Amino acid sequence: MTIDRDLVTRKLVLILRDLDTLATLSSRTVGDFVASSLDQAVAERLLDRIIGRMIDVNYHLLTAVGRFESTN
């Protein structure tokens, strides 16, 4: 299997977009962030998406170089 550069690039672009969105939350004070369940939910969801995409990229790279076999 070869590395799908388009897949990796697409996932990395999406990760960077989510990181940019997440960075906008850093302008809030800790107190304001903790007081806002909406901000917390947004941050949690963005981190979930970022981590999921990182796992996707790592899985793809590991299977492409033959270092990991799917159990499915």
C-alpha cells in the first residue's frame, strides 16, 4: 500500500482549521471559559475532531508502510 498524499493533506488541512478555531477560545479568560458550557462543548468537540483526524493519519501511515495490520 502506498501513502495517499491527498488523504494526509486533507486531514492536516482540517486539523489546522480546527486549531485556528480553537485558538479563538484562548482570548477568553479562564473564568469566562469555565463559566460557559457552550465554549467548553465547542472546545471538546474541536479537540475530538482533531484527535480523531490525527489517529486517521497515523493509522493510514502505519498501514501504508506495513507496520500495522487491521484486525477488521
